[in-house]
Amino acid sequence: MTSRPQIKRLASKPEKIELPTRLSGLAKTHRLIMIEKHKEIQFMMLCAQIRVDDFKKHRADCQRDERIEKRRKNIPVDKS
């Protein structure tokens, strides 16, 4: 028996053609607004990260100071 070469069918997807619904000036303005929003979001995320880092640093400093104070209290003092 001879085998026939198999024909591979590519799934054809309908291509989406978008018609411009906005005027070019309005699209440019919208793009500029979106860019500014993204900048604000990035700035807010950066500020939030800085606050978290500051909180962690402050907490670590406080814990370190508390441990030092505990050690000082536990050292016996010679009364001779």
C-alpha cells in the first residue's frame, strides 16, 4: 500500500480590522494622558516601596537597640 502525503490545513483565523474611531488629535491626547497616568502609578509604587523600606529599617534599628539594652541589663554589676 502506498501512503498518501497528508495535507496540513492551517486554521484560518479571521483577521480583525480596526477602523479608527477617534480623531488623530484625540488619540494623541489620550495617549499622553495614559503616559502621565503610568508615570503617576510608577511614582506611587516607588514611594510605597520607599515607605516599606524605611519601616523595615526603623523596625530593625529598634529591635537592635532593644537587644543591646537587654544585654546591658543582664550584665552583673560588681559592687565591691
